Amino acid sequence: MIYMNNTYFFDSYALFEIMRGNVNYENFTNSNIQTTKLNLFEVYFGFLKENNQELASISLNRFINFAIDFDKEIIQEAAKFKLKLNDRNVSMVDCIGYILAKNLQIKFLTGDKQFEHFENVEFVKK
């Protein structure tokens, strides 16, 4: 499946920043959003840790319909990718999202410094 140029895989970092109103992410709010339920878990959990149940719920409800599934090939590729980056602190969820974005031929939208110089990444910092 090939997506249009305005489709991005939103990692947890990007979702957090959008929900926090980061102006650097405003250009992406009208994009076609792809993410996973794993990313939504991270965002929901992150806001709960900040004692912000309301923003946790709003985030989950806002993005749940954009969550896509992935198959065993993505799991295998992501595990190999994580192993290759073993010296870096890259999460399993980020590895899955990055590989999923590459396979969907869409940019991986993040501000996570671990991905700043990777190919297929739209890096947006705070």
C-alpha cells in the first residue's frame, strides 16, 4: 500500500507534542495519521504518569481510529532493527513504528533524538 505525501507515521513523541500544543507540530495536524495501539498505550500511560487523566482520555479517543495493525514480518524486521541498535536506547514500540513506516513508504514523524539522522524520518524538535 502506498500513501500520499501528507501521510505520516506518528510515533508517541509526535502524539505527545500535538496534544501538548507544540506549534512545531501544527503543520502535521491535518496529515493522514498512522500509528499503532502500542503508541497510544505509551501516550495514555505517559499522561497518566503526569496525573492528567483527562488528556490521557482525550488523546486515546482522538487517535484510536488511526491505529493500524502489523504482521509478523514487521515484528521480525523490528526485532532485527532493535538488535542492530542495541547500543542505543531505542524502545520496542519505536522500532515497530519505524519499520512499519518504512514498509508503508511513509515518513516516521518524531522528535526523538535517537532517530534524528535516520532515513525516512521527519524530525521535528520542540
